[in-house]
Amino acid sequence: MTAEHFRRIESFLDARINPLFDATAGSTHGFADDDASRALRALRHTVGREAAAAALCEDYEKEDLSGRQITRSMTDESWRTLSNIAGQWKDHPDFLPEFGLQPHQLATSSKQP
């Protein structure tokens, strides 16, 4: 799994979520206090936080063995969270097959030409 994987899934999710906050399109979700608006803000926050794991991927090779194990565990869990969220749009034309893969499958698919 690479930082690029995280950038692609974050970009895909941002493209689905951010338009829901566009006031020029009539959205009231940006600062409204209804439950749907709160849930959308929480979703946006979760995607941003989990996508931050991309930075961990970039430093992975520089760590000692125990550091790599911790990093791997953290990035795997972040990927699963983002993958589950992205799966809600699995019928979208921009959904990439890699978004549905588990971390160990993603690592295998990355080695293929």
C-alpha cells in the first residue's frame, strides 16, 4: 500500500462529499445543526483524518521493525475505514476496483505491472 493509494481514495471521496456542502447549489449542510448536516461534517472529518495515513506510508521504509509493524497496523485500519466509506459509491463510474480491496490484497495488486 502506498501514499498514492490513499491520495486516490481520498480524492474519490472528496469528490462525492464536498459538493454536498456547496451553498451555491442550495446546500445547507455546511453549518446547519440538523442531524444530516452533523453526519456529513463527521464523515468529511473522518475521511480527512484517515487519509492522513498517506504520510505514514511515505516514512514506512525509514522505520525500524517495530515502527514498521505499528505503521502497517495503522495504515491497514485507515485503509479499511476509507474502503468501507468508498464502497457506498461502488456503482459510481469513478470507483476504482482497488477501493474494494483489503490491505493485503492491495499490496499484492500494487506489485503487478
